[in-house]
Amino acid sequence: QERGFVLDAIAHHELTWERLKQFNVLVLMDFPQAGKVTKNWGGGPGSGPNLDETLALLDRFLKAGGGVLVNLIQHANDVDFYNSAQKALGRWGARRPLEALAVPESTLVEHPRLHIRLFHTDRVAPSPVSEGVQGIWFPVGGPWTYWSGPIDVDEGWTVVLRAPQGSRTEVIDIGKAQPGLPWYEQPFQRPGGVAEPPLFAIRDLNPGRLALFHCSPIFHLTSGTSWMHDRAMLQSGLAGKPSGFGRLLENTFRWLAQPSLESGSLGG
């Protein structure tokens, strides 16, 4: 609010066009199931628009000049949500690799309160959202990318942030499909890995705009300012190095909102 944003939060079953058109930017934490929505990402019963219905709402919002920030958070081992994410991202030229990220030990520091390790990257490219962002601390994803992971985007995207020099993706062993269990419809993996993969990217669809990254929101949007996190990812950083992720988010929100603010087509 101090920075000029009016915020709201809704459950997925409340996602309707009447609600959505009141805003300039939608922060979307993952995608619902295809077919009937029977569960939420965190477990428990689910309801509301399914994947196709949600994508239709997003298309309408983007065509009206809206901005969408896709914050991927699902586990690689939750097959239903991985499949939904791949179907959704594919329409915009992006994918979510079934890969973890290995970074040099020299980039890692343990958070003194969380007791997990974050890595530092200064691979920030010039872009419409990069002003004032020198480097970022990012959580290590782990074997099933619980906290974060790489993304893959085509040439229509502008890569804003990459993993640090010397980093590389590693294929996640998804095992063999078991009878009666969900399976990966389009598992995206690159044997041998990819060096310094993208972590954050933006795309101008003209009039709508997109941004994409994969990181659990506990480190920024939902808990990042708490005593436990101490704004390490957002601003304060670790080991004497600040983090520009809060600045990157603010820049991105303003960039995403710009078309609909200028046209007056959404918001208010």
C-alpha cells in the first residue's frame, strides 16, 4: 500500500471475470487440474474453474491488457499439477523442467534462522523490469524442487534472471509409472543438463503481459517479511550481499499493470 498498490487475495473458486476485471495484475500461484477440480495444490477438496476455464479467463484478461505473474510453486512429484502447468505454459512458449538446479558451493550461504541454504546470483540482464536489481538470493530447490527450480522459455520471452555462473540443471529421477497412479503426460527433461538456466522471464503479448518464475512464495510474497525470513530474499540478503527480489517484483508489477492502466480497460 505504501508503494501505491491495492491488494486483494481470493481462493480459486472465487475466480470469475466479474472479480478479475477489477484488477490490473493477477498473481497466479500455479494452475488447477484439467477436468473436474477435485483437490487443491496443498491437498484437501478443490472447486472452481478447471484448467480450460481458467485459461479462458486468462486469455480474456490478457486480451484486455491485463498482466499475469505466474509464480510456479507445485512439486515435481505432484503429477496432476505438473501436467496442468505444462499445458498452460505451452500456449505461451514456456515449460517447467523436471530438473533440479546444482549451483557452486561458493554461491551458497545458510540462512541463520531458516537453516536452509540460499544461493546468490548476479546474472541480471537488462530488461524493462531490471532497474535497480544488482543481484538476488534464491533458495536451493532440492531433489524435488520443493522451494525453487529452473524454467524454460522460447525466444519470445526476455530472460531477466539466470542461475549463477557454474550452475547446471540435473534431471530428476521420476521412476516408473505405477498402475492406477497419475503419470507425466509430457515430462520435460534434458539429459546432461543445461548451464545457467533462466529463473525469471517476462513476455509482452501486446496488449497483455506475462512474467514467470518458480519459487515457493514463503520466501517472498507470503512470509518473506516475517522475522523468520528477515527479508533475506526480498531485500536484506545474506553475508553482506543484499537481494533485489523485492525490487524486481515491484518493477514487474508496474510493468504488468502499465497497458491496462494506460487504456483504462481494467482495474478501478
